[in-house]
Amino acid sequence: MAKYTIKRLLYMIPVLFGVAFLVFTILSLTPGDPGTIILGITAKPEDIAALNAEFGYDQPFLIRFFNYIGDIIFHFDLGTSYQSRQPVIEDIIARFPNTLKLTIFSMSLSAILGISLGILSAVRQYSKLDHICVVTALIFASIPGFWLGLMLLLIFALKLRVLPSYGAGTLRHFILPTLTVSMTSAAGLLRLTRSAMLETVRQEYIRTAKAKGASEKRVIWKHALRNALLPVITTLGTSFGASLGGAIIAETVFAMPGMGTLITTAIRQKDIPVVMGSTLFLATLFSLIILIVDLLYAFIDPRIKAKYQSGGKSRG
Amino acid sequence: MKRKITKKLAAAVCAAAMIMSMSAFSVSAAEDSIVIAVDADVDTLHPSDFSTTVEMDVLNQIYDTLMYMNPDGEHEPEPRIAESYEISEDGMTYTFHLRDDITFHDGTPLTAADVKFSLEMYQQSPYQGSQVTGLSSVETPDDYTVICHLENAYSPFLLGVCSVHIASQAYYEASPDEFASTPIGSGPYKYVGRNNGSNLTLEAYEDYYRGAPSIKNVTFEIIPDASTKAIALQTGEVNFAEIESASMIQLQANPDITIAEVPTSGFTYISMNLEQEPFNDVRVRQAINYAINRENLVAICYDGEAEVNSNICSKDRFGYSDEQFQYTYDPEKAKELLAEAGITTPYNLGKLLVAEKYSNIATVVQNDLRAVGLEVEIEVEEFNAYLNNLTSGNYGITALNMTLEGDTQMLEMAFMTEYIGTANNARYSDEEMDALFTSAAAETDSEKRAEIYNEIFTKAQEEAIYAVLCNPLILYAYNTDLSCPEFALEGFYYIYDFQWQS
């Protein structure tokens, strides 16, 4: 298992290099240069050229790319923002905690709601509760995030005045953004859990378990759930990783400084070091989370664990 | 089992309800504090190397200037750091006499050396260097006298120099790194701190030479979304903000909120590439000017919150006169002019290139042009790509908004040959126009200057170099309890002038 983990960690190097190259290339192919964006069209061309030279933007693409990579590897330096002239890492340190908190809160809420209601729905298929769950999930899955966010703002901040309308200072500030982000993903998880459970309870081993006299509780929790949970965990893992990239809509609506707005603003301003630094930071995290999810399989499914230990290449 | 789960759910719902009702969220603005919402974070607080409006709004509270001058150029300068000033007869020497009782926020006195340092810093700055255009050298005969020598007589210098933030030379030399991030000025507010991406705080500088400010604590909160900003204004979490016209109706209905409509010199316009057919024909440009229903455009694209104006010089600006011709909506005249120019309609003008945020303006323009027989195909581009095409002249016709604030002379950027490739989007080149702008800059007599501008804008209108549409208004929404003096052209605000009414 340790060998497998190390191997996977080593795989991350080419993956991250690929990500860096791809993002850098795309950014360089887009029109516009940082000097013009910062100084505006009324600036003198020589001032713009001087600023671009200061950023090293006048260098050829490949030289800039390898300089950048070199700084990361040899100086652990993610670069300096063109706009703020501050180290990119400072932006990430300031913003990432908000994103992480929002991700943990919203993923926990959507996991609790989605998985529990999904199981309930599946166990009581075609009951009133099931219908309510499925229809509600369908509604939330189709509501656009910004609309839901604004409605929550109108109700809780403006009408009831029980929650703040913007910011990220206290835990109270996270309630509305958490609801906004988690409702959509909870709806997805509910539907996924429900269908996975329904499929599992039709399996022969469930019939066997029932036949040998196991209680309904034991059949559901011990036999059905553990098997049904695999696709759910995969989805949860990837959406956890994805939402670390920032919930741009919730961040914008609730004026919460997070990774999403950091990256989108930087892209618009062609602030290459910020885009690169945050993308690489997130890509690293994402790869680690996917690795953890894969390792989690082993604990949930003994069949996969057996494969790891026998040194098999398949990840089940 | 069903009951058990229901119970747990009920417990969870109760817990959630408890958290929310623990203490009803109420905001009451403290008498001596103000919360201002801004669209974006500041990237720097460098006194001269800044580029955004938000940065300027914050810096204007921290740094003071030599004089205060209303941007309309029609008012006499008010004393600030300088008590008085003189301009030599040849217009080449500006002398400022400083107060001797001014201190920076760190307690050190402000002297002529700091002013010299600041002016020279602006001179070197690619960001704000244009504010001191024409400055050749600065001399400080004593601690409280500053003499600016100009290369040539250049009248716009006074308005420009009045916007220079005076910074501390000693502080710059002691800590050049903190200079841009932790500013120390001599203005009414001291910098306290900021949270990257969320807010920035200032507090009153009690030793300010014009007297301590009435409002003691200032917080700039970053709220990018217009709807959220409007909600925060209504809940009282925010006391003052610039709003979008779309939020007007909602906020106007609220008696606790006052809205100020402030004129700006920024202009929304159609630019045509004069190097291309058929835009090189003045009759075609005039026809396009007549074809646009500007009132309708303002109603649709600005919710009525813009001043209709076909002149590049806005009505509050020095040099504007009613004598200068105004184009009004006259589609028949447009058709006649097109016929005169030998254009058989329907005629295809090609692509109307716009950046995304101006696509609604493009749609209105497209409709109006179609009504006189001119077809355009709208092409929307991402802003940076658009800018490249605009400045390199890789377009035929486009619609956008531009701000050339400061002295009226700044409008030379839209007309003079040397600005082709930057802000002269029409790629207009005319020796007479170049000469007129050059003589306006050198003219020291303000009446004579106004006459030259009159000539310039009359010429610009006759030749229909651009089709200017309107000057959008800045909208400020604030607590009715807050008293703000009337905002001058461009809407720069000074929190020192604000006061809570008790």
C-alpha cells in the first residue's frame, strides 16, 4: 500500500508539469499584455513596453515558462503578482482559508443531506417521502446558484435581518454561502445515492442476506450501503476537490474573498503569476484528494484492498 | 427506524434555527463610523503608482494635495498644503507657499522637500505621470516654498499638480517596501490595515491641520456584486456606495437612502476608423451622428442615468459652450447625407466591434443604423482582445466608453496625431487640430483658452470625428442620515466632508 502511495505521488510530478504548461500556454495565447491592461490605452507606448519588460513579459514564451518553473523548483517561489507586486503566495494564504471553510461546510452539509435522504428515499421507494425527496432534489439541481444566493439574501438578510449580507468575518457569514453551494450538490448526491442503493438492494447477496434472516437494519447498513457508497464517495471526492477551486458564484454574491474570484479576476487582468500560482496550488491539492479517495476505497471495499496488496495495477 | 431518523432531522433543523436566531442580526451605524462599499480590492496604496478608481478613492483620504481644484476647471483652487500660489507671467513658473503646521501621520513635519520628492516621483511614474506633464524641475528655496519650472507654458499644469499626493520622503527612504503597502500621508485619515480581498480600514488623523474629521472610523468593504451592494445598503451594513443604474428603482423606494446623481466627463461614443471607407467621408460620419436616437439609448442602456450629449466635451467641463453644434436624432437627414455621399442603401458597414460590456449599446446602435439603411454585424470580443484591435486600428466601427478626465486638454488624446495607436481611436490626423491643441495648452489666459477650445470642439462636431452619445452619471447611494456636500464633476469624494446628522 505504501509503495502504491509513493508511486501515485511520483505520478503527480508530470501531471503538475502538464497543468503548468497547458495553463501557461493558454494564457500566453490570449491577446493583450499586462502593461496595457494596467496602464490603460491612454498610456504612452514606451511606458507600457517598460512595464512589460519589468515583468519579463518581453521574453519569448518558452524562456518565461522555464524561468517560472525554475523559480518554483529552486526557490520555492510562486512568483509576484503583476497587479499588486506582492508575492502570489500571500494572496493564496489570504483567500484559501475562506474557500476551505466554505468547502468543508458545504460538502459536509450536502453529504449529510444527500446521502441520508438518498438512503431513505431508496429504502422507502415510491413512498410519499421518496417523491418529495426526488422532486425537491430535481428543483434544487435545476435552480441556478446565483438566483438561489440572491433569494437567500433577500429573505435572510433583507427581510428577516437575521444574517449578514456579505463578508467572511464570522461563522454566521458562512451560513448563506454554505446553503447556496450545498443545495445543488446535495441534490446531485441524493439522486446518486438513491439510484446506487436501489441497484444494490436488487443484488443477489442482499436477497441472500435477507434470506438468512438478517434484520432490515443490518441488511441496509452492513450489506447494501457499503456497496452502494463507492460511486458516492468518488463523486464526493471530486466535487470536494473541484469546490476548492472556489465557488465563484457564491463568492461573488456574498462578497467572500476566495480562490474562485482570485483566479477569475487574475485571468481578466492577465495577471499570469497569480493564475499560475493558484492553479498549481489547487492542482496539487486536487491530485492529493483524488489519491486519498482512491485509498479510501481500500477501507470501504476489501476487494480493492486485496488488489493493492497483491501489487495489482488496477485501481478497481 | 423511520422515527429515529425523523427525530435526528428535527434536531438538526432545531439546531440550525437556534444558530440563526441566537441574536437577530442588527446593524446600527455608530455615530463616528462609516462603511463604504467598493467594487474591487486595491492592488497598491502607492501615492503615484496606482491605476484604479478604488485606489484613488482610498488614497484621496490618506494623502493631501497642494491645493484642491474642482475638476470642472471653472473654480478657483482652494488652499490645502499650499496656502497660496503664484503663476509667473510667462506661465512657466508656478510658486507654492506651504503651511508650516502640517505633519505626516507619523508626526514628522511636512516640508518643501517632501513636495519636491512627490512631484519628482509623479514625473517618473508611468501610472500618473500625466498629472505633471510639462514639469521640468522643482526648486525649494526654503522649507515652505516650492517653485515648479515648466518646459513651456502649459496651463493644464495647475489642475494636474493639484491632484499630486504629497508623500513623506523620509518614510520612503526608511522603508521603501512599506511605502506602497502601508501609506503614511498628511491627509485627514490614517491607514489602519486591510484584509486582502475583503476590507480596508482608516481612522481619523486627530492632528489634521484643518481640524480632526467628524467621522472617526472608515471601512471600505469590497462587494463586487451590484445586487448584494444594494441589499447591504438597505440593511444598513453599508452607509455609502456607488451603485449601478439597475439598482436605482429598488433603492429610491427606500426612504432611508438618498441617491446623488453626479456628472462625469466620461463619454460613451461610436468610433469610426477614418482610415477606412466609407468612414473617411465626413457625410457618412454626420449621417451616423444623426441616425442615433441618443435619448432612447440612454433610456435602454443606462436606465436614463446619463446625460445626452453629442459633444466629446461634457457640459460641466471647461471649454464647453452651447455654441458648439449638437447632433440630434434626425433619420431623414441621415438618409439625405448618405444619398449625397453616393451610398445606396441598404449598405453594409461591416462589423461593429465591441467589448462584452458594451454589447447592449451595440444592439441599440445596430437598430438605429438599420433604420437609415446601414447594416452592421455585431462582433463581441473579450476586453483585452478588443483593446488590441482598437488601438491597432484593426476595426471599422465600434462603440465604447472612455474617460479622459482632468483638464480639458486631456481630450487632445482623442484627436492629436501623436496619439494614434493609443487613445486616438478614430486615427484622425489633421495639422490644424494638432496646432489648436498645442496653442490651447500654452495659453495662460483662461478666456482665450476657452475660445480655442470652442474652435476645437466646433471643428470636431463639424467634421463628426466621433459620434459621441452621452455622459453617464455616477450614482452614489447613502444613508439619509449622512450629510454629504454636493459632489463635483467626476464624483471624487472626501470623507472629511461627510458628517452624520444627529
